[in-house]
Amino acid sequence: MKMGLGRGLDSLLRVYDEESEKNKNPEPHIGEYQMRKGDIEQIDIDKVYPNPNQPRKNFDKDSLNELAESIRIHGLIQPIIVNKMPDGYMVIAGERRYRACKICGLKQIDAVVKNYSNKQVAEIAIIENLQREDLNPVEVAKGIKKLMDEYGLTQEKVAERIGKSRPAVANSIRILSLYPDVLELVVKGKVSFGHAKILVSVSDYATQLMLAKKIAKDKLTVRDLEKEVDAILGNKKKKKVSKLPSEDLQEFVSELQRKFGTKVTVIGNDIKGRIYIDYYSRDDLDRIHDVVFR
């Protein structure tokens, strides 16, 4: 399953523009990326250089040569986006096109010139990298988490940036709580994102890994996995709630577990006791918070 983003780069830039208008912030914000006459400038390609903090480091040589040949025949159809710097122009979006133009030997390149803050440049670089179709779900989740950790974006803000729903962002990050051996199977494409979301509810390492290997070996569908997990969690639940004094309390535990999508334990009886709700990361805690208070 591809974890592509639901928003193009032009829409992303429009989000920044809307924020700028809303907050009346004097700091330059990213404007809408529109291909109108006058937006595009021709600049000397020797004055352009890549973003040294671009998350994407590797560019397939054969693919670059193919793009270069296409540009040589048809020209550069979509301009790159650059940031005006004291020593020239730094590529913000379109580094692959820039590299291909260099291979072509072009002296000038079509570009949309902007003036962004360092923070905005960094955010755009990560999000543009996330828009690559060949990313696996773990790479997408790590990219989203980096936006949150390094640039102070909430899940809501990340969702707005990439055009996904808040629950979709939360689900993406949640898979990072899987055990490393299981995450490796997700990276290799042997366990899909849909499978991974379900495996998160299995807290036991041995069981989680067993199920992941079974998915890879037996080609379990997501529905098949749901049945397996329900049976496992149901059996454990029966063992733990068998000492509870009433069926009502047992059903209450089941409803909580379904609602929160995680392990729930109740110690006590109908009169008094304690409820424990498991979470496995800060994002998981935020997700549970949203379930309670939304």
C-alpha cells in the first residue's frame, strides 16, 4: 500500500500563505505556487546550488540521465523553486530537475524565486521528500515525526501540511511503536501499512513478530489478521477478566479496548477498582487523549 500524500506542493505553499494572512506575521511566508506569467525567472544555473540539508541524498543515475534527455528534447516543463540567498540561489523544490539540467549543460534554468525563512525551507524539503511515491510506510512515519519533533508541529498542523486527516497522521506515527524486527518487515514490503496498524494493538513481542512473519509467509489479508488478533486478545481477555465478579464489568473492559484500540486492564469489582490504559509513545497518548475529549 502506498503512503503517498494527499496534497501537492502548490497546495502546501498555499497553506503557508493562508497562515501568514491569518497571523499577520511580518516574517516572510511562502506564497501560493502558481504558474502565472511573471512568476518564473531565468537564472544562471551556476548560481544555483542544492539545499545541503535536503533529506533526499541519493538520486538514481539512470533516472537522472533519462530526465536529462527529456529536458534536452522538450525543455524544462516545470520550473524549480529556489530561495534567494546572499551567495546565490538554493534549491527548495526540484533538485532532481536541477541536476538533470546540469547534465544537459544548460546555462540558465527556469525558477520561481522566493524568500523563505530557514524553518520554512527545512519543512518544505521534508514534505517534498515525503511526496515521493517510492517511500515505504516507515519512512513516511519517520518523516512526519521529524516534522513534529524538530519543527514543533502538532499532529493537526502536520495533517494540514500534507493534506491528510488527523487520525491518518496518528495512525502513521503509531506504527513506529512496533518492534524493530516487525518494522523491518514493513520496510521490506512484506507487511503492509494496513497490517502494521493492526499489529500495534499486540503488545507482546513474540506474538507481534509471530503474526508479522505469518503475514509475510501466508499472505494474510488485513481481514485475516484482524480475526487472528481478535482471537488472541479475546483469549487473553478471558483469562484476565474471568475473575471479575460481573459480566457488565467484563463488557465494559471490552468496550474500552475497542474504543481506545489498545490494551485495557481493570483491577477491582463493580464497587471499586482501577482502570489501566496502555500506551506506547507520546503520540499514542495524544491519540487516546483525542478519543476521550474530541
